[in-house]
Amino acid sequence: MHNLISHLYFAGIDIGSTMSKAAVVDDEGKMLAYVVGPTGAEHRLYANKLMEDLLSKAGLTLADIAYIISTGYGRVNVPFADKQITELTCHAKGVAALFPEVKTAIDIGGQDAKVLKIKNGRLVDFLTNDKCAAGTGRFLEVTAETLGLELNEMGRLSLQTDSPVKINSLCTIFAQQEIISRLSEGELLPDILAGVYIAIATRVVKLARQLKVEMPVVFTGGVAKNAGMVKAMETVLGVPVLVPEEPLITGCLGAAILARDEAFKLVQRGEYEGHRDKKLTEARIDFGDKSK
Amino acid sequence: MSETATPAKTEKKRAINRLKSMYPLRNLVQQDYIDTLQASNEGKPTVWSMLNYWEGDLPLKAMGLNIVYPENYATLLAASGAAEPFLDASDSDGFPNHMCGYGRATIGYSYRMMKENGGKIPPEAPLGGMAKPALLLGSGIICDARFKWFQALARYFDAPEWCLEMPMMATFEGTEPDLEEYQVKFLTREIKDFIEFLEKLLKKKMDWARLEELIVLATQIHETNYQINEARKAIPGPMHSTDFWSSMPPSLFFAGDMKVSLKLYQDMLAEVQERVKNKESGINYPERYRIIFAELPPWHSLKFFDSLAEKGWNFVFESFGYHNTRPIDLSKVNDPCEKLARFARNFWFNIFPEAKKDNISNPVVETYLKIARGFKADGFFMHPLISCRAASCSLRTVQHFEQEKLDIPSLWVEGDIIDKRVFNPQEVLAKAEAFEQTMDHYRKVRKSKGLDW
Amino acid sequence: MVIATTKGLSRAHEIYTDRGLRVRELRKAGKKIVGYVCLYPPVEIISALGLVPFRVFGDMSEPITAADQVSITVVCPFLRSIIDLGLKGKFNFLDGIVGAHTCDIGMTLIISWRDYVKDAPFTHLIDVPHTDHAPAVDYFEGQINSFKRHIEEFAGEKLTDDKLKKACELHNKQRKLVRELYDLRKSDPPLLTSIENVEVLIAISSLPVDEGNELLEDVIREIKSRSIKPPRKKARLLVWGPVFDNTSLYQLIENADANVVIDDTCVGTRAFWADVKAPYNLHALAQRYLVDIKCPRTYRDSCHQELERNYDKDLDSRFNYIKKAITDWKVNGAILQSVKYCDTHGYEVPNLRHYLDTLGIPSIYIEHDYSERSLAPIKTRVEAFLETLD
């Protein structure tokens, strides 16, 4: 039986629709390093590269990693992962690791939004919006394009005001028309931008209310880095939200912690097979087809 | 896409020539709400009722009950722009958001009343809101939502519920020779059972004399309406659809005091007939196109019709489901329950013999063909709704048959009864331009085929 | 006479994949095939008159290209699929189609079929009352009688008491066999998968009743004598909702490490749980179909004539058959699935989930549009749901 107490580590890799992230934790669940990068089209190639970057940043080799869990939209495309767990469970785990008292977690990704109900650090219920761009990061991207602004600029500008304009359109595309009309009617840019953030928050909070929002609320996802978005969330929710320092990595952090839990469980049951001499390759030939 | 205020209103004339007699009827309904609320505050039991095509309305009134119609209240929510928080509340309690807008609004209202306001009327509810129900009267007529949503209200209220029935069929099956008799028998038994239940609930007997009186008044109100509809066939159309929608509750569910509303409808008939004599139109612009509206109006955006009226679009008739047919002679029927059964059934089934003759399998299609001929329509404004399947599902077929049998084209405009966010007025106005050319073309086609409009 | 070359589960799979397979043969041999939509047309009458009842389903893998000419888009995608297939001539092996007013769009479907589809020229629409009150049952009996008269004309023969009795007995036998099949999933692990179950049920719905019974007997024998048992999985699920006639959803769930051991859907238990009771007359049929079938389209009035409607009592009265299924099949989770735009099931969801909560059964509600691509996002949700059952 392998002694996992001293020198082994556990990794989680989250292949999202826009961004991919990976993290490595030690046997106490403490995070050593993380990496983030755009997913692109080639999930399998990218998963390999991301893992290489992570290992190099952490100063480790693949042999040091006892167990790997993949999560996210592209989780089936990580050939060297030992197990796949949904991003819903992983996010909940990651958020609870950073904020142990959390009861509600709201994540707004590039192309989806999730609301997680967490009890005693575990996921107990959830809702997702993956049908419509209106409550996701995509809405912001499209708007930024329409207005010729950078996403960060948008956030900063929106903070200049306290009177957001109400955006009525449910649809991302029609909303652009509405934004342009309001500008031509003389509405101020900061007010409109604040209105855009409120529109996104409103969509997502509507989803959240179906699960009954309980505090503390943690807000994650790339969009949570944007101060304008955070302010809008707090305004619409009516309660303060907690945002992790790096809001993109809760998924892969949770995956890494779950990898540790899983490995420990297997060890206790005497079922741990040991880390094979895993080589990162560009194809999945060595490890059999794990993508079932 | 928000409705901007019309500039220089004093210089611009009102697009729609509203009937003077419409206002008292509209006020009657609003007053009825206020009276109902007052009565419930004084402890009188309030019934929440679905539209039940008079099967239930008359027994409830005869028992002196205070009645509120959530479907109608939802249209007020929409018209006053106050629906959103209630729709959101329904979504937040786990009900799918593709459901009937009226249902979502009512469920949301119930949720906010019972779960957020401790049983009290939500403060922002317009017109004083709806009082907590002591009885829920559902109905299976027209659509599933109308009885399923009342069933779901058990989540919020302990009030007892009753579900009234009405058969719905296709032409062929609906004209079977023995059908009428066993349907009437069914409905009569149901109504009898319902009245027995009301007696048990209110601990008092039905006032049968009063019920008979109300049936007579109902017949008179409907006869008057029928005459108004006949008069509306004149050219130019003397009464715009918006006037009908504003004044229909006293005939659709006998809102208010029926003696009063009968008089008001008689006034309306007189006014319409006067307009016909003087060739006065329902719009203040020359009538260029006679349009039929199907089926349920965009309650949230009724002002939109002004823009079309300015183009000479006169909406001469609308929403067959909100009208009544010519009442039948019930004098040879003794049992008042049977009278009600026949009265209610007549609305749905009277068109069947004609539909059978014309070999039309969908009775709604036959109804609209009859309307199109009677009103010499130039075009149909089809308004399928994202949340109402029942009122929208036949529209394609109606469109086809109107085109095929009468060379009348249709403009297809999607929207919703409650949720104004899915209706795009600018887009409609853009389409309207093109549609005028279509209507012009088919006018020529009809003339060439010997039709006189 | 055509002899089937495959038997048991292979035969079931064969017919599941090509549902018109057997009825096309029968039609060539002179039989008349009468399609029916939904559970309310009484199949006993169809069988009793020597016709072959064939349950009509949509096709999840066929993109909808023709239906929009005759139907609006915001309606049940399953029914839209049926009219789409009808317009494309995919049901050209039917001589007739019978529907019932079980829901608004179900009714409209038959009316549209009459107007637009050339195939299956014999059509009939049975009106079904919404409640289960006594006058409603009598009315429904009248409707069944009207249907009987019409289809007698089509069949060219009269329905006798004897013919009806024999047909009821055969169909009851089928229901009994199906219940026996379901019993095989009471064990842990269940002896067959839900995928196999769906294939068998679709197959028997596409066969004449006696051939269906034979197939069931073969299948049950085959399963009982299998030496390889399916693996044990931690989750034992109940799937609820409207018609789901495709194995893909069950495949998805079972791949995610769960066994679906029982269902409350109209492909499954709703169709086969209740028998027609003696005397096998039209009233007995009306009773079985309107009152004994547990489908949300019927307003099962739990508090009829009562002066109060107690929420918990109402829920229990409406759903306690699910409680029984949960107990008997040792279910520990429920997946509620429905199609978008289904009002009948949509309004039930919050109340049903509340009821399941009181039983301590975790549940998830998923909505799809009856297309294969709508299943992909569901996969993650189902997996996450199962992860919460740990």
C-alpha cells in the first residue's frame, strides 16, 4: 500500500467552454499552484499542455500526482484523468474550501450560469442556465464589442453612477439595439453600462431565487472579477456577496480536493492502484479510452 | 422598444374613435373590483373563478357570492405594467416559465400573498388586488392550464376547489346525432352537483327564482351583444376592437350588476346603430383596411393599435372566444340546471352543423370563415402567443383556410398576453407596410373571383 | 405466415428500432392497422374488431422540417414530431389514426391530421372529460360508444360482448405480463436495464396483442435464465413524466452509474398498471381509462365535495401510488422529466417535488425538447444530481 502522507499531490483540471484551469493541492488540501488559459478547439491537446504548465509552475512532475479529476464541459477529453466529476459538484467543493460557511454559490461563466445550494460543504441542489446568453459572460462580451470597449473599462465606468438604466430586452441581440437607442436618446454611458450589469444579475438572481438564496453567498466565475458586476449582484440580491481572490479557479480547486478525497477513500478500501507511470502524450493511446 | 409618449398630443387627433358607451361598461368592471374587495374586507366569502362560459357564473351570482376572475385580473396587471414581479415569483416557486401568462401571474400573486405577505394582499397589486379565496372554481373549458393551475393553487390555499366541465371536439364527432343529448345530461348533472356543493359550503339553499331571473338577464345581455356584433358588420366598421376588449367582461362573465350592464349594452347598441346610420367609423382616419384580430390581445400594449389606426387599419372584429353566439330559446326547458347546460354548450357547438356542411374539421376555422365573410375582411392579424397554446394552435390552419377559401391574407405577429418583453411593436409596423401591399393584391384577386370585397 | 427470426430481447430491439416492421407485414397480409396516440383510445375495441392497434410515437432523431407549415412552434415537441412524420408520409402503413382529447395539442393533432395528412384516412377523436366525477365517467362511456360505432363501420363488423370480453382478457394478460417484467427490477441489482425495458414496451405497443404477449413471455423467460447479472449501482431511480419513447435518456442515466428501476411515464407503468375489470363492457372501459390510469391530464379530485382542501391530503391522494412504487422498488431518487411546453406536467412539478421531499426522496426536474441534442446539457445535470446522492 502506498504511503500518501508525505510526498504526493492531487490535481484538478477544469475544461470550460471558454477558459480552462488546473490546480494542484497537497495532502492537506492546500493549493500549491494554479494555471488558467483559453480553451480553444482542441481540448485534448490543450489539456496536456495545461497540465504541463501546472506541473512546471508547481515544480512537480506527473509522477508526483497521485490522483487527477477532470471537470467542466470538456471533462471527457482529459485522457490522463482518473475520474470525471461534474463542475457543479467541483465548484461547490472549491467554494466551500475557500468559504466554509457558504450556503449559496453563484457562478457566471462565459456561456452559462449556475446556482449551487451548499450544506456543510457539500452540494445539495443546483440550477443551471445553459440555453440563453442573456445571463452569462457572453452578454458582456457582445456588449463590449457593440460599444468598442474593453471589459475592464466597462466595469470601471459603470461604477461611476448610481442610476442604472433599465434594459428591457430579454435577448442579448435585441439588447444591443436597445443600448444603441438609449445612447442616441441621450442616456449616459455609465448609466447604460450599469444597466447592463443589472440586467445580467437580474437574470441570474431569478434563477437563484428558485433555490431560495441563503447567506453567505459566494460569487464566482470570470465575470466576478468585474467590480461593476459584483456591485450589480449585490444590488439585485439585496445582500453582500463574497468573491474569492481568483474567482475562475473554484472548479479546478474543488476537483483537486475531490481528487485527494477520492484517493484517500481508495487507499482505505485497499483499492488504490498506484499512480502509473503516466506520460503526457498528444493522443490517448497509452491510457485506454477514458472518455466513456 | 419602449412606448415613447406621442409628441404634441394636443395637435394630433385621437386615432381610435372610442364609443361613449364603452366607458361606463369599463367603469362597471373596475367598480366591481372595488366592490368585491370591499365586500371581502367585510367578511363576505370571495370566489376565484376561471372563465367558465356562464356554467358557473350564474349559480355563483344567484348564491350572492363575491366573484373575482384571476384571468381578468392578470390582464389588468399586464395593462398597468405591473405583471413582472408576479411572473418572477411564479418562476421562483419552480413553475415552468412557458406556462400561461395568466397562470403565472395568478400563481405568483398567490405565492406573494401567502408566502411573502402573510396572507395579506401584496401592497403593489393594482386596483386593490384580489382577496384571499374561500372557493376556487376551475374550468376545463378551452385549455388544460385553466384547471391545472387551479389544482396547483392547493400549494397556497386551503380553499375547496371545484372543476367545471365542457366537452371539446372536432366537427365530425361533434355532429353525431345523439351527442347533444348525452352531453347535456352530463353537464346538467355536473351543474346540479356543483350547486349542491355550494349549498353545503354556504349553508344555505339555492335561490332558484333568482337563478331563473339571472338566466333571463343573461339571455338578454347576450342577445344585445349579438345585435351589436351584427351592427358592427357595417362599412366603415363602427366599433374598434379595443372598445370591445375594454367592455367585454359584463358579457363574458357577467361582471357587475346584470340589470345595470344590460342597460349599458343597450346603450352601446343604440350608439353603434347610430354610427352605422351616419356612416361613422371606429377610427378617426379613413378606413383603408378591415382587419380581424385573432386571438388574444396584447394587453400590455393596447396603445399600439393607435399606430395602426393612423394607417387606416380598422380592427372591425376580434377574439371569437370572448364573444357569445345568439342565445337559443330555452323556454321549453324546465330544469334550470339544464338551461345553464344548454346555454353554455351552445357557444361551443352552434357552429358545428355549418362546419360539417363546409367539410371543415376544425370548428374554430369555420367560425373565422363566417366572421371573415360577414365582416368583409381584408386581412387577419394573427397574434400567436408564446404562453398560450390553446389560443394560438389553430391559427395556422385558420390562416390557410382564409387564404384558400376566401383569398384573405394574414399577418403573423408573435407575442404574449402578459409578458411585453416578447412583443416587438417596431417590427410589426415595419411588416405592416409590406402587408398592405399583400392586402391590396388579394382584394383584386377576390374581386376577380366574384366576391364583393 | 411470417415467422420471426429473432426472439425475446433481440426481437424487441429489432422492433424498437423499426417500429413499423411487423405491422407492415400484417398489412400486406390483409390486416388493417389502426394507429393511436396517447393512452386513452381503448385498444380493446380495436383488437376486438380484428384490427391491429399500433401506438404512434414521434422520432427524436428526426429533425422537424414539415410541421411548421401547419403548427405553431411553441407546442409539445413530441406531438409536433408526430405531425411532422405524418406530413412526410412516414406513417403510410396506417389505415387509421385515433386520438383523444387528453390535452389541448393532442386534440389539435388529430384535427390537423385530418386536414393535412393523406395517410391513415380513418380518423377519430375521442373527447375525454377532465375530471373523474361520476357524470364524467358516464359521459366518457358515451364517447367510447360513439367511437365504437364509427370504428365498427370502418372494420365492417359489429362489436359483440364476447369479442370485447376476449380482447379485454388478452390486453389484461399483457398488462399482467408487463407487471411481471417490472417485478424483475425489484431486486438489487435489477435483472434488466431500463433500456431493455423501454425496448420491450415499445415493441409490444407495435405488435398485435397476442404477439406482444408471446414476446413478453419469451423476454421474461430469457431474463430469468440469464447468467450474467447487470452491475449493482448505488442509485435506484424512478423516472416520471410524459411519454419518453426513446432509450437515450435511460442510456444517459444508466451510464451515469444509476439504475432506473421503475417509472411513472406513459410508455411504462401508466399504460400497463390498471386492468379492465369485469364485466367487460363499455362502462368498465370508461372506468379503467378515465379513473384508473394515473396521468396528470385527469383532474383526480381528491377532495370532491369537501369543504376544505388540505394540501398534504390532496398531494397524498394524488400521488400515493408513487409512494408505493418507491417503497416496493426501493427507490432512492427521482428524475422528473418533461418536454418544454407541456402544461399538463409542468404545473405538477413543484407540488410533486414537495411530495417527494416529504418522503425523503431527492429529485431533479429536467426539461427537454424531445430532440437528441437537447440531451447533452442534461447529462451534466443528471451526473451532478447523482453526485449529490453520495
